Amino acid sequence: MTIATRSDFPGTIARSTARDIRLDVFRGLGMLIILIAHVPGNPWTLWIPARFGFSDATEMFVFLSGMASAIAFGGTFDRRGPWLLTARVAQRLWQLWWAHLALFLAIFALVTWAGMRPDGQSYVSRLNLQRFATDAGLVLDFMLLRYVPNYFDILPMYMVILALLPVMLMAERAHRALPLVLIVALWSLAQTRLMPFPAEPWSDRGWFFDPFGWQLLFFTGFFLRRGTWRAPPARGWLLGLAVVFVVATVPFAWYQTLRAYPVLRDVADTIRPLTSKTTFGLFRYLHFLSLAVIALALVGPAGARLTRPVIAPVTDALRRIGQQSLAVFLAGMFLAQVIGIALDQIGRDALTVTLANLSGCAILYGVARVTGWFKSTPWSTPRP
């Protein structure tokens, strides 16, 4: 990856507003994986990508959000300058804050209503929310992001990263290399754990996702899509190296090999700082970039293979889900708890688990279609 000048990418700003099918398809795929991963006691989680490597769907969400932000916010900065960009970012942060609050209240109401699991544990305690149920003062802490339960930590992390966006773009205007310096410095600070974001007032537990660590991945996607950074083609030696790295990580991530060979488990424990999900360790970054190189090679130039008739229906469904990522994400996090509660009552045999997961994916597709319909403002279109 190199730092490029704008002349290296003629028409970069114009191209940045174009819709890339790969962006939407992979975002849609990431939303479905996030749903499956968050269903409590879901056997399908044994087969998601996170079980075979260091990175998972969270990396897809953050990286592709960075790319989408380059389209949504980069053009505003180029056309209208830093102040209007900051205003637009502030508006988005306001929307995300309310979405975060609404998601928490909806899930808290759900688990409170659901009561007790068949094994006698309360659903409130399963999400570690029992203190919130008895301490009204935590409402203010939650609104100020000083109380961030683990299940509700992705949007706060994303909000902090998004707030850094005007700073990074103004740094880019000062010098092309300056954003890279700031990004690496913040990521290095996260690795030291000297400035963790407090997750609860009564302990020193930090946010599960440290924004200073994860901004490295977000801004990698942002500046690659913007054209400030240039990646080598996903072929030849780079593709071969990516395949080797992904395959080599499997023994140190797959639970079967870790269980069968204690020496691999010892190595996995030793390299834990490099695979940390909280601070976004270096090996997670390299693993995701390797997967991205492989994915780019598989889908072909500009995602040409994604438009083949044999997979066009699946591609179109994923594309629609990816285009409405915020609404789908919120619905998925709530739906995951609903599915988990339902499976607790009816059991987790192969049939019920399959029906539950497929139904969840279908509902998210429906959410995407309905959200897209509302965003199209059909009431403003003249009657034929």
C-alpha cells in the first residue's frame, strides 16, 4: 500500500460517488454473518469465518463502512469544505446516537419481558444488564457512553471513529502522509491500553472495541476508496501470499485444532496481543486484508462474476441488504435475541436451528426492501 497523489487517480472524486456492487454485496454478507454470530447458543456460529481465522464480520462492517463513508462524506469535504463536512458528520452522529439508544431500550424491554430461561437464568443477566435494571442512574451514563455493555458496543465504537473523520480529511489536505501518521499513532496508543474508553462506572473495564485500534481498518477502507492510498493488484505474488497467510492461521484459530493440539493453543495464547479483538491486533489486520485480496480475486474485476445469472438472485438480495446496512444492523441485533429466546423454548435440533437462521436472514432481507421503499419516497413521485 502506497500513498498516491490525486494525479495518480484521474477522476477519483467523480468515481467516488459511483455505486460499487462489491461494496453492497459484501456489506450484505457481513450483516447476515453478524446476525448468525449474535444468536445465543446458535450452532451455526461454529461455521462462520471467525472460527477459522483471526478476523470476522466485524472487520467487514468497519472496513466497508470506511469505504461507504468515503463516498458519503469525502465528496462533501471536496465540494463544500471542512465546516459543512463537520456539520454533516455531526448530523450522522446524532442519528447514530439515537439509533444506539433505541436499540438498547428495545432489547432491554424484550429481555425483561422474556423473563427466565428454561435453565433458570434470567435473560437480563445473560446480557449482563442486571445492574441497569436496578440502578436508574445508569441511564445517564448510558446516554453519555460511559456505560457500554458488550452487546451494544459496535455503534459507540463507530461513532468515535466517525468523529475523527473531519480531522483525518483536514490532515490529508495539509499533507498526504499526515493521515497515515495519525492513524498509526492512534492504533499504537490502543495497543498500549493506556487510554481505554471506560465501559462502566464501577470498574476499570474498557470498551470491548477500542475505537483508536479499529480506526486503522476504517480509514484503510476510507482512504483506499478515496484514492489517497493505492493497493497493489489482487493477483500474482500478493494473492499467493494472502492465501498462504489465511491457511496458516487456521490451526491457531479453529477450536478443533486448538482442542486436539495443546501446543497450538499455547502458541495462540502467546500471540494473543496480535490477535486481540479489543485493540485490533496486527494479525487481525493482516488476516482481513488477506481475505480482502482473495475476495477481490474471486469476484473478478469490478465484481464482474457477481452479476452472472446463476448467482444473480443471491447477489441482488445481498446488495439490497448491504445498501440499508444501518437499518438491517439494528434489526439484526434485536432479531438475534428474539431468535435466541425462541430457540430456548422450542429446542435446538438441526431443523429448528436451520429454520430459525434462514427465517432471520429472510426477515433482514424484508427489512432492507421496506427501508429501501421508504427511502425512495414514493409519495413524492407523480402519479402515472
